[in-house]
Amino acid sequence: MSDQSSNQTITRAQLSEAVYQEVGLSRHESSQLVTAVLEEICQRLEKGENVKLSSFGSFLVREKGGRVGRNPKTGEEVHIEPRRVLVFRPSNILKEMINNTERSD
């Protein structure tokens, strides 16, 4: 894949194009593959399972308990319901790759 500047976002279409270029599947098959992988990850996370991608990182589902928060404008106390949150923890390999990349700023 080509280098991206820090303010750009990679899209699903760009991921599909990268698979097409690297693997040699048709564009349609590449798109289906990317979609299938992302859907599988989403389904697992929805079930509360953690997803670990070797050399990339882990997606973790965490339970946050209810608590009392405060509206910063009014100072009014507000009850915040318990919820699940998604956390991404990059692998050490990914961290090293990011920190060893030359910056073009």
C-alpha cells in the first residue's frame, strides 16, 4: 500500500484495492473478502468476544459500570448507564513499526 499522510483515512474501498493489487483476486472477490473479514470481526465483538490479530493488535470489549457524571456547562449531575466499550491495543510489532517510520511532517 502507498504511504498515507497522518490526516488521511483509509477506506474499505482502498483496503479492497490493496487486496486486489497484492493477492491477485478480482476486484469483486477482493471487496467480498474485505467485507467478510470485517463482518466476522464485528460479529465476534458484538458477542462480547475479544479479537486478536497477530502482529497487529487486539480489539477488546470492556464493560463499564454505571456512574454519576457531570454536565460541564451546567454542573448538573447526570447518571451514566453501564455500557460496553471497544478498546484497541496495538501489538508491540505495530508500535515499533509506527515509531520507526520516518515522519514527513
